[in-house]
Amino acid sequence: MKKYIITGLALAFSLTSCLKDLDQDPSIDPDSINESSVQNNLDYAKQTLAKVYASLALTGQKGPSNSPDIQGLDEGTTQFSRLLFYHQELPTDEAVVAWSDPGVPDFHNMNWTSSNGITEAMYYRLAQTVSFANAFIANNQNSSFEEMKKYGVAEARFVRAYAYYYLMDLFGDTPIVTDVKEHLTDKEKATRRQVFEFIEKELKEIEADLKEPRTNEYGRVDKAAAWALLSRLYLNAKVYTGTERYADCITYAEKAISSGYSLAPKYSQLFLADNDTNGAEKENIFTINFDGLRSQTWAGTTFLIHAAIGGSMKKEDFGVNGGWAGIRATAGLVDKFAGSGTPPTSWTDKRAMFYTDGQEYEINDITKFVQGYAITKFKNVTSAGKAGKDPSGNYADTDLALIRLAEVYLNAAEAALATGDSAKALQYVNLLRTRAEAPALSSITMDNILDERARELYWEGFRRTDLIRHGKFTTASYLWPFKGGVKDGKAVEDFRNLYPIPQNIVLNSEGVIKQNKGY
């Protein structure tokens, strides 16, 4: 598997005063990389670009532990995709977690506060990705190497836009900082709408400078990634700006759909240890790359695999050395696949990856792993059944798609239905159902599409955003087990459609950043 390797590389990152109190590892020297260094050494420049990408994959300077970028929490908890799972999956119908670590139960209970350390870590992680990208752009925009001056800078701008997408989605109003600076000022203040417009502008501006679809190195973005992220942005435009942009969503989704990417032959291939070579790479548009030997973390797919194993599940089936008995599904997700019976005795399609032996359908006590069906979606084994590279069985090779073609089909389908084109919506949804060996739909509603997104994208970091867009995240119109911390579910306050700005960030911004309403 081709991976980005970080070799003690330190970048200058001084985002703003909101990061001044972030306890950085002392080995990170802000002056260790300068403009001259990267402009005269292509390998060095490539390593700095790798650091921008790796800010989404890794947690520190020395591998899985002992030199974290963000201190004060278990290091594995501070990695981007694990934080994304906590924020996007745990407060929804798709997942609960048995653990009672500080801040973790707040998510499925939907009672988080501005002092939640996990939410603080998410803000810091995204802000750090922005600052890494800013440093790379500043040092390479006048590079003598076309590979970096054109493509590298465009890619770093994409990663920065991606990070800003989640700052906007999770937290709302967010300062826009595009250079390396010491202090926030009122000039950087931005409303959620303004952040939306910034992301839109960035993605359109870099389109010409990104490589053609499927011509870049695996794991690096291309034009299709910008088109796909624009389709996601426009699908959610009403939430972010108050104005629908469905026509634009369709335009950019179809650019990505026709760009040369294709669906993997089998759904299960997308979540295996060789998903960079088994056909999944043709569907995966933007990935976080993992390698059990060379990019070790206690998060990423290592977390998704280990944490989902418990009860009578056999670790050998997943290519790891044991389970953490944590995350599993609620009946709200299970029922999306139910063919017959309660509890279900059959499934509607091949995307139903549940382990039921000894697992109870109903959850009465979240702390007991055997209550709730387990998920077998992610595995550290190859298509041939061989375990991943790490002989200890600790760390996974399985890459994680942040954007894949199936999502883009669903974006286009929902936007098409919203504009009255049910035929196009059916066409795109049924393509995914055909792969899943599920019966084709003959008619379609918005609820059908929302359910289809759950079946296709569960545990991939979309569900909270999807439920908010459909008006079902906080309201009583849709309840699931333990929504709001109650077994049968209950509505929660609408202000929880946004997370609070971490209190430390508000205090250290010297009045520039304001707390979200309700917190």
C-alpha cells in the first residue's frame, strides 16, 4: 500500500491566538522549515505536503503515542476520523458506544457542553490542518517546482477547504485564516454563510490546477475531489446559508460521476485491507491512507475495527489481535435492513453487515457490548482473507474513504428529487441497490433516500449532517433508541444542531469568536 510517511517533520503552524494555549509537543520547532528549504528541495517539499494530508490520519510525531499534536486527551482519541465518528455517528441512530470515558457518553446522550474535551480536540484538529495547509501554501506558492507550485498548492488548498467544511458544519461561524499569523483580528471573523462562500470559491479556483481525475498518486486529490466536495456543499446549502442550491449540486455531482471513477464491484471490497488495489480504489475519490507498519494510530480504521469487536466475535475474522467491545448499532440502523421479523430474521441486501450471535437486538444498558447488534463492516483482512501487515495485530492497513463515488450518486439523487426529477433519482439510487443485490425501487421519496444513505454510508461520518438536513436530528419527528439519553428516544433542543465552540477557544480569541446560542 502506498502511504505518506512522516519522518519527524515539523512545520511552522501558528494559526491564531485560539491555538496559543494548545500544548504543542516541544519537539515541534516552528522555524524548522522555511520557504527556501522547500523551494530548493523537491523531496522536502513533498514531505511537507505529506504532512498536510497526514494531519487527517495521524495524531503526533512518533506514531501511535508518546508525542501527540494535541495533549490532554488519550492520543488515539484526537485523530480526525475517530473524532468525526464521535461527532457524526454517536449522536444518531447508527451507533452507541459502551465506554464511559470523559465526554464520550455525552454524544449519544446529546447533552454535550462547551467543556467537552473531545469537541475541543476536534476544533483543534481541524484548525491544525488549516494551519499546516497555510504554512505549505505560503512556502510553495513561489516554488521553482511546478509539481508543488501548481499541483501541491492546489491540493493543500483542497485539504484546507475540506477542514473548513467541517468547522462550518460542526461549529457554524468560523474565522477564515489563510496565512500564518500570530493573532486573530476582527478581519478574520466570518459567518457560516461566508465560510460556505469561501469554500465554494476555493474549490472552484483550484479546479484548473488539480490533476485530471484518476491521474494523481493514490491518496492525493484531483479535480473529481473538488467536484464531489462541491456537490456535498451544495446539497447542504439550505442548512448553511438558508438558500437551496440543488441545481448546482447536480451539476458538480454529475461532473464527478462522469470523471472516470466507478463503483467497486462488491460493497465489502471498500472496507478491506487491500482497498487500495482490489477495485475499491476506482470508487474512492479522497482517502485517509493507513498502513499497519508505517502509519500507526489507535484511531482511524484501527479504531473502527477493534472497537466493533466483542462478545463471541472472533478476532481472527477481522485480522487483529482482539476487540475493545465498544461501538455497535442501534435498532434504528438495523431496521433499515430488516427483511422480516422483529428482531429481524433476514436482510434486504448485502450491505447489512451485522453480527448477531449472542448480541441482543434491544439495548437497555449501553455499557454492555452484547446489547445491540455488532457491525462487521471494516476488517483488516484482504480480499483473499489474509491479515494485514502488522504481525502484532494492533494496527490496520485498511484505508478510509472520506469521499467516494457512491456518496456522489446519492447527492445527485437527492438533489434531483428535490427539483422534481424522480426518474434520475431512481436511476442513481438503484445503481447502488443493484450492487448491494437489493430489489430496485419503483418509486422514491425523500425518506427513501435518507434511508438509502444510512444503508450505504453507515459509520462513514455522514449521519448527523443528513438528519439535520432532513429536519430529524433534534426533533420529535424521528426518534431512535437512546436519542437524548432516553431508551425510547426523545427530542432535544434545536441549538444542538451545532456543537458549542470549545470554551478555551472562545476565551483565548479575545472576543473575536463568539459562543453558539444555547451553550
